Amino acid sequence: MILALLDKLTSDPVLSSLLVATNTDSKIHPVHVEGFGPAIAYTVTPVIREGNVVTDRVELRVVAPTYAGALLIANRLVNLLDLDEQTAGWWYDTTYVLSSNLNGGGSLEFGDNAYEEFRFFDVKWREA
């Protein structure tokens, strides 16, 4: 499932531009990032399995040197991933993402040039 989300995020030119991503570094990494970004760290926590359908909670932490920059990136994540079941999901290889819903978030400030916005998404998916 995480590969499906990563593919959706890394293929978005607006998000790549906001992150100042390169061909060798998408600026989207598991668990933590080095420095003060801009970058995104993610974690995945299993929530429930109902037959073939799985729901995972995905935490995306945006780190940026400005609050405005962190907020722009966090808002782009919401635009890309806050999709209900009425909106068509998407396939990635053998994974079908049925829905991805915003389920919370917040802000942290670590002093000058260090801001964090985090968003939680409940992602419902299944394997083909």
C-alpha cells in the first residue's frame, strides 16, 4: 500500500516542486528526515483487516524551514490523498487503494527555521 501512496506523491509535479525534489531524492522518506527540509517523513500503522480489505493509518510529517512552506506542502498532501469511497481509487501494481481519508493532524514549531505539519490518513486498500 505504501508504494501506491509514494507513487502518487512522487509523480505529482506540484508536490515535487514544493519539496525541491530531485531525480535522486524525492524528499519523502520513512520515519525521519535529515535537517529541516523541506521534506516528508512517513510511518504506517495497521488499523484493521476485514477479509481482503485492510485499513492502515499513514502519518505524513512535513518538515520545512518556514511555516508557510510546511503548510503549503501539507495542504497539497490533503488535496492528493483526502479521497472518499465515492471518488475513484487507484491501482499500483497489484494494490488497489479504495479510499484515503484525512483523520487528523497538527503543527509544531521547533524554533527559527524549523516547522512541522503532520497529517494522518486512514487508507483502505486491498491486493488483487
